[in-house]
Amino acid sequence: MPSLGTVVDPFGLWSRASLAVLDRVLASQWANDALTITLRSALAERAVLTVIEGSLGQAALASAIRSGLAERAATELVESGALARILDSDEMEELVGQVLDSRLLDTSVTRILASEELWIVVDEVARSPAVTDAIAHQGVGFAGQMAEELGERSRRADARLERIARKLLRRRPAPDDAVVLPEPP
Amino acid sequence: MIAVAAVADAPEDSAPPRRYVGLVTRALAFALDAALINAIAILVAAVVSLTFSIITVPHEVKVVAAAAGGVIYLLWIIGYFTTFWATTGQTPGSRVMRIRVIPASGDRLPPRRAVVRFIGLTLATIPLFAGFLPILVDDRRRGLQDMLARTVVVEAPDEELPASARHGPPSPR
């Protein structure tokens, strides 16, 4: 049995005419102005706030997380190179500069320094075997370097003093490379 | 390049030849040892003095204790040098300066020759250190104490020990 639409408008002329009219209306300046006024109105603001603060916003956020939208967005940002462009941009540099100059950073640093947890972490790190070993190794290395330097200087002084003594006593200079075997037992 | 008087050969293994050590290096090592000996002696003397300061003892006991302290100080000095020379060949001061006392022949310095060396050291000091002057002109840089105890002082790179110290005490002779 044919439907009522087929009977009333057997060629679909009415539907096509309606769509054409709607298309014209949406493309008109009037529709554009109406949309602008609506979006700038307090009503639109209230609607958006209602969506964000209400259960609809929560549901949308949960759904986005569940569906991996955030991961996909992050992947897309990285793979498309958009993230690199954003990070290299002058705007980002300016933004970072503003953050660094802001009171927010000063306050954050002050609060971190005042927190007891930070000093517990610092204490733990300072007591860790890796750090104490590194400090001890550095101390020993420094002492070794000092001893080596002292030894080199004293040996130069040995040679100089010996040259002077031998010259005063008119003895032949000390042999430089003589190999002396130990006395037989 | 550092001029050297002569180079000691390693007779038993293929270790590189070692230089004899001169007067300045040995004097520095001796000064470090003297500082260590006196630091420990002063610490001990301070503890003993504080003890006597709060305990009432007769004057005669204090005199005997002072005499005993002198003897102990002397034994401490002799023991310090002879023990290190006869075992590792290195006093702590020598270790810092990377030098070692070794016998002119043999592996390890016998304790008796270590004592002789200490006596030689004392004798070399008495005539205003003149006993050390031969170090400046001797080809093996030996002082009076080295000549008496038949020892030489050579360079000792790190972690180098005489064969006897590495493998335990020598077999009885």
C-alpha cells in the first residue's frame, strides 16, 4: 500500500523545494545575524554553563576518555607535527615567558620549598647509597689528585736539588736511565 | 721530564723499572708521618692528662706516669716506623707520597733491619741532618739509614705491594 507522502507528492517536488528554501535561508545574512545574536546572548552562555556543569558535560568527558579520544588527539598532534609547530611558535615562547614571569610560578616555588615533603625527598636522595658513593668517590679522587700533584712537584724538586748538590761537589750528573739491579743476596 | 738518579729494576716480574726517590719527597713523607705520630700522641696525652686532673694521685705517681709516658712515646715512634717498614714498606706518609722502603736484596725488610734503619735515621738527624745529605749525591739516593740497613726508597704506584705482602709471610729462614 503506498504511503501518504507518495500519494501527496509522487515526484518529491515538495521535499526538494523545502530543502532549497532552507538552504537559502541558512545562507542568508539574516540567519547569520540571528545566530550571532543568539550566541552572544546570556541565554547561550547559560546553556553552555549548564552543559559543562551538568551531567551532560560529565558524560561527554567520560565518554571521550573511554573512547580514547584524548590519546588519539595526542597521537594526531604528535604525528602531524602540529605539536612541534606549536612548541616552536613565538606565541608559545611568549606564553612560557609569561608563565615564568607570573606570580603563579613564584607562589608555586615558595610553596614547594616550604613543603615538608620536599625536604623528606631531598633527605632521602642525599642519604641514598648512589649519592653518598659518588660524594665519597669524588672526595677520594680529589685527595688522590692532590697527592699526585704534590708527588710530581716534590720529584721535580728532588731532581733540581740533586743537580745543584752535584754541581757544588763537582760530581758527574745523575744518570737518567741507569737500571740498577738489586744486590745479590 | 723529571730527571732521576737511577732506576730500580724489578727483578722477578715484568713490572716497569722504578725510580729511586729523592730528598724532598722523602722529607715530605717523613713530615706527614711526624704529624700523624704527634697528633695521636697529643690526643692520648690529652686524655691521660684530663684523667689525672680529676683523680687525686700522689706526686710520685705522676712522675712515674710521666716517665712511662716518655718511654711509651719512644716505643710508639719506633713501633710505628719499624712495623710499617717491615710489613708493607710504606708508612702512611710514604703511601701519600707513593714511595716505598724496600731492601736492596730480597723481598721484604726483616724487622731487625727495620730497627737498624730507625737507629740510622736517628743518627742521620743528630748532626744537623747531615746524615741525609748522601741522598743528594748517591746514585741510588741512599741516606745513612739506607746504607746501614741496606735499603733503598723507590717509587710505589698505587695498589702495588711487595710479593711477600701479596702472598702472605715469607717462609722461615
